[in-house]
Amino acid sequence: MADNGIGKEGGMAFAETLQINITLEHLNLGNCDLEMDSLIALLTILRYNPSLKSIDLSRPIPQYQHSNWMDDIAIHIAHMLEKNNVLQELHVQKFEIRDHGFMWICEKMQHNQSLLFLDLSCNRITRDSAVYLASMLEKCGLLRLNLAFNRLENEGAGHLATALLQSNSKLRSLDIRSNNVKGDGLCSIADAVKFNSALTELFIWGNIHEERACLAIENLLTIHRFEPEHLDVTPYRVDARTYLAESPNTLDKYAYWKQVEPSLRIQPTVDRTSSSERA
């Protein structure tokens, strides 16, 4: 259903359907012109839906006339994540989520062991709320976290590094592209992953790659901490100076639709989060 302008009425109809449907497992309502009322209805129903494993609600219509729109929706997301024990994948891009809302999500996620993939990219999360990441990742079951295109900066990256050093962090894939992270922040992440054996994918393109950060990433590849395709950057040298270039990577496997082969039609990605990933 993605990219269809079903609006408020369509969103409410899907909420009513999810009340009685116990077989639907995947639903994409991204860029469907959902409004505040339909989002609240969907998130309320999802608290107790017994079947849905993945849902994309990204890019709703912002309700700027409601001053507390961002916080209200984020709190509903948080309460849904606290109650739901079936959902494995949630996409909420461009929800205007800010620090107060992110704090709620981090707090309630500590009670969630079913969600494996949380996509919070393209929101307004800053370094101020990144401090809550450590306690969330320590207690929840997340395998993949997408925080791309927020404003974590160096301090937020430092909090993430602390979270990665938690001995029981299960996170395997971290996306912090375009977060205005500079050398110190990227170096703290690079240092942390040397002691974190769980993380297998790291995406950092679009940040400020000062040379010390480039050298730190180059060192991770030298010591075989990551497979080259599991990073979205590749080091190269010019005039005895190290830089990072964007490189082919595994990011496309998380796309809702992906090209299987150049000669084949585009097919949906199904069951990305199998039980074997949780072992």
C-alpha cells in the first residue's frame, strides 16, 4: 500500500481491519498521507494485534497546528512497543520525533523482547537523548537500529559507544549515516566495536570524516573486525593522507523492495528476521 494517498479515512479503515484480522504479517503504509487520528488508532490497535510482524508507517502528514504532535505520537509508539510482543520490525521515518519522544521510546523498549529492527531515521533526535540508548540496548532484543539522518553529533556517538560496550548488547547492525558526527565521535565508535563481538554491520557515510576517524576505520578493516561489504565506506590514500569513500554494502537488503537480479522483476523482501538471527 506504500505511496498511496489513503489519508485519514484509509488509515482508520486499516485500524479497524487489524482489530479482527489475525493472519496479516506484513503491512507497508509508508507515505500514505496518514494523519494524527489514524496513526493513534493504528498504534493503539497494534498494542494487542496477535499476528503483525512488520509495519511501515513512515512519512505521515505532519500536524504542525498541534504543538505537541511529535511528542503525542512518540508516546503512543512507546506504549505500543511496551505492550506488543509479536512485532519484529517497525519503520517510523520522518515522524518529527524529538528528544522527549525518543526518551519515552527508549524507556518502554526496555520491556520489549520481540522487536528486532527499529527504524527511526530522518527524525529530530539529538545528542541530548542519546544517553538513554545504553539502558535500552542493554535490556531489549534489538538486532538492527537505524538512526540515520538525525543529529547525534559527537556526544551522541559517545553515548552509542558506551551502549555498544554493554556486555549483553545484542545489536548486530547500526546505521548512523548523516548525523554530523566528527572525528572524536567516530573514533569512539571504532574503539567500542573492537570490544563488541556482536555488531557485524556499521554504516557511517555522510558524517564528517576527519583523518583520525578515517585511520580508525581503516584499522578496523586491517584487523578484520568487519567484512568490507558490511561497512558503507572504503579507505583510500592520496598524497599520504587517508580518506573514506562511499562503497557498495549490505544496506539494500533492508529495503522493503529489492532487486533480486538485474534481469528479474523487483520482489518483496520477506522474513528478513528469521528465528536463526536471534540465536
